Amino acid sequence: MRILIIGPSWVGDMVMAQTLFQCLKQRHPDCVIDVLAPDWSRPILERMPEVRQALSFPLGHGALELGTRRGIGKSLAGQYDQAILLPNSMKSALVPFFAGIGQRTGWRGEMRWGLLNDVRKLDKARYPLMIERFMALAYEPGAELPQPYPRPELRIETASREAALAKFGLSLDRPVLALCPGAEFGEAKRWPAEHYAEVADALVRQGWQVWLFGSKNDHPVGESIRARLIPGLREESVNLAGETSLAEAIDLMSCAAAVVSNDSGLMHVAAALNRPLVAVYGSTSPGFTPPLAEQVEVVRLGLECSPCFDRTCRFGHYNCLRLLEPQAVIAALQRLDGGQLIDVLAEVD
């Protein structure tokens, strides 16, 4: 069975989509899975053993360009038995339709009647998690999802990891704390830089080193965190945000002894690498897209005004993040570390 997946447009969603690929392989062990997705997602898909190949989708998020979509569809004609669409947009259904793929599966969404011929009606109460909504598309309508749910698991090649370490002059002589202080969604997902700096300070004093990850847009906040460390400690941190490719970031994060992250795509990458993870939530909730790993501590205040799912705080105070003290994250790290950070807690209390 040859299956074309129309992939999502966000890093975290693409990581979580692996649960669908795992279900398809469980149901059809000999199936072939290709994923049509933006080029940025290739490093993620290449680290998923279920995926045969990532097919480049050249259009940006939201672009219609009907002629280009028709051309891509025609180029894929006759190659697939089924297409499964993860986005709910009308645009995402055009390529499989133009390709003439026999079974075109997806949730009922934006004006897709006729474009899909296997249309599912989503029961949000039955499938509250995003991974459940992905996984359900691998089965017949109404089928019970098998338990336990699979977890995303990215495969790391030793050679590429060693190459990334060498390129950035990094060593593993001390445990690595990975910090992911960015979030493309907006300010209401970003724990304050000064709080990240306190966590970094505490762990560097305990003999750790700190690597900061993120996009080019996150480089300034990484520098802000480093600037808050005193000389002598600052040198034990390195700001990789915007310096690495996504492939390099994934490989380097696999070296981390622990990760602290906002609710972001890199949070899901860390979970898929099975790194001990502290996930900091503010305006959003782990009830829809929780990190899927064995060693996870979710830290949030749960104020009356959260989760609001807004990009910026409607009240302007960002209390759901600002009032979340660094000690709560350090305590969560201690729980993940089996109590080895007890001296750190004594220092910061």
C-alpha cells in the first residue's frame, strides 16, 4: 500500500505526526509512506524510520497558487493508493485531488467536499489530543485506537551528531542543560529570560554547561540570558539559536542531560529524543499537545485567566509566566534527576 501524507506546517505538529506513521505501519507493515511537506521539515522526517521519503512542497503557508498545486498533483499521479491530509484547509486537499489518488482521507474542514472522498467528522470529545486526531486517520471511522499510544521517536545517527559537535566546538565533558526560550506562537508562550538565566546560573554552579537553542529570532533572548550570567559562568554557556540548522539542533539536543523549554516545536523535538524535559506552560495547555516522553515534568501556574491561547496577554501582565518562579523549574529538574540537584535548591531558596 502506497500512502501520501500531506504534512502539517509546524515543527511540533510534524513531530507528533509520527504517531500516525507508526499506526499505519502497525496496521500495514509493508506500506510505503511518503510525506509532502515544506523543506524545513526534511531533517525531522529523515529521522523517522517509518517515512520512505520527504517530498518537497515549495509553497509557503497560506499560498494558494493553484497552478503550482495542479502541477505537483499531476507529477504524483498514479503513485499512491491513499492520501491522508493532516491540515484541515481546502488548499491542502488540492494536490491529492489533482493527483487522482483513489482514497483521499481527512477530517471535514474548510470547503473540502468533492476534494476528499473519505471525509471524517471529528468528535473533539472523543479525540481531545492532537495525536488522537492524527492516529484516527489510520483506521476506519469509529474504530477504537489501540493502547498504549505510540510516542514520537527520532532516530539519531552518531556520525551526524559528532559532526555537529565538532562544527561548533562543543564537548560532553560536563552534563548539558538545553534551554529553548523561544516560541514562534508569541510572547504569551515565552517564560522570561531572567527566569531562564536563574536556572542556567544554578546549574552552571553545579558543574553543568548550558546550550541555548532556537531560531534566528530567538538569538537575542539567548544573548539576554547569557548576559545575566556573571563572568566565569557566562563562558559555560553557548548560544546556538539561529546558528544551527534544524538538523544540527536535533542532533545536538540529543546530547542534553536535561531540557527546559517553552511550549514550542523544540519541546516536542526534545520529547521525541526522549530527553528528560521540563515543559513550561503559560497561555497554553498540555491538554491538547502535551510532550510525549517518559521523563517529563510540566510546570504551570494554572491561573484563572489561563489557558487563554492568546499570542499576547490581553491584560498586559503575563502573570501566568512572570509569576512562575525559577525554583519551580529547578525543583522539576531535581525530580527528573533523582534528587541530584538538591544542593542547587539549597543555593537558590
